[in-house]
Amino acid sequence: MLVLIAGIIMVQTGFATFADDEPRVGLYIGGIFTIIGGIFSTVGGIVFLNFDSLKKNIFRTVGKIADAVEEERIQEKK
């Protein structure tokens, strides 16, 4: 949430003084990217923390991949 607030402040600051000055335009564009990143972080955090079945499936899949990689390494050594 703090990232979203920081992005909104950056956009407001950049938009309020939208001129040909490079720092202000960069601040405006950086604020937009900050908001987008904050949205992805917020949605990702909600998914990771609240959906237990999804977490279990992800950990199970990652575990299977790790086991498969380990088995392949053992077979390559033989």
C-alpha cells in the first residue's frame, strides 16, 4: 500500500509541474511505473497470504520440480 501511495504522490508532483523539465517528466513517468509495481505487489501479497490451497499447490509443484531436477542430476552422474 505504501508503494501505491508513493506512486500517487510522485504522479501528482510530476503532473502538477508538467513542463519540459526532465526531472519532473521523469518523476511523472516513474510514478506511473511505481503505481503499476505497487498493484502487482499488492495483488501478489493478497494471493500469497490468503489463498491456502493455492499456496499448497504452488509449494507442491515447486517440490516436485526440485525432486525431478535432483533425480536427473543423480542419473547424469551414473
